[in-house]
Amino acid sequence: MKKITAGAVLLLASSSAFAVAPGGDGCGWGSLLFEGQSGFVPHFAATTTDGTSGNRTFGMTSGTNGCSVDGKLTYKGASMLASMMDEFSEDAAKGEGEALTAVSVVMGVQPEDREKFAQLTHDNFNTIFPSQDVTAKQVYSSLLEVMKSDEQMAKYAI
């Protein structure tokens, strides 16, 4: 019973976390078929239509189906860093750990540079985490600045 409840909660939570989809709003046959409608059922039906036919992908590559790749993608859920701030700050303080590795991977840091990344976050802990109530956005911004100031890590701070 717990698995069913957990699955239902995850389904409902994920369905409400819509982002600007690849190709932009209004991209794909699903958007065309359910244009002007709102709510869970039309959004779910449009997404299913787009996903099962692959027309959104086709539209992005061909510039058809109302799709464009010009705009920036957005995500309205919590960022990965925000979801693991405690673990990341602990790992940065130690200079090693799984959260530190996860952040480096997401930032595109190559395996051969991850030790340097860990050392850099450790050495600049007070700059990256200036207070206990720092936000994930502030941490990320400070982390980028620290990386930009290091010759080896600057290539990842884009």
C-alpha cells in the first residue's frame, strides 16, 4: 500500500512541475489538438500525444509544428543544488563526498578535474557559503565566480 501511495504522490507532484518544454510553448500536435484548454487532463493528453508520436522532436529539428529552439529552457522545480544544500556544504567543508561529486558532474567537470574542483570548493568555503542562510542561487553564483578565478576550472564556469 505504501508503494502505491508513494507512486501516486510522485505522479501528482511530477505532473504539476511543468517547465517550458523543449521546442517552446505551443510546440507539437498535442498543443494543436488541445489548444486553449487548461488543467491536468489536457496537459497530460497533449504531452502524451507529443511523446508517443515523436512530433515535438521532429518539429524542433525541422522548425515545424510550432516548435522553436530559440528560447531558453526553464524549470520551475527546485534546483538540484537546492535539494542537496546541506550535503553539498558538508562535502565542500570536507573537500570530498558524493554531493560534491554530483555537483561537479552536473556542472560538466571532467573526471580528471574533479579533485581540483573539490579542493577549490574546500579552499573557498567561506566565499561560497558566506552565511548559514545563503540560498542555492547565491551558492551557485559564488561557486561560478570562484571557478572563474581559477585557471584550470574557469572553462567549466559558463
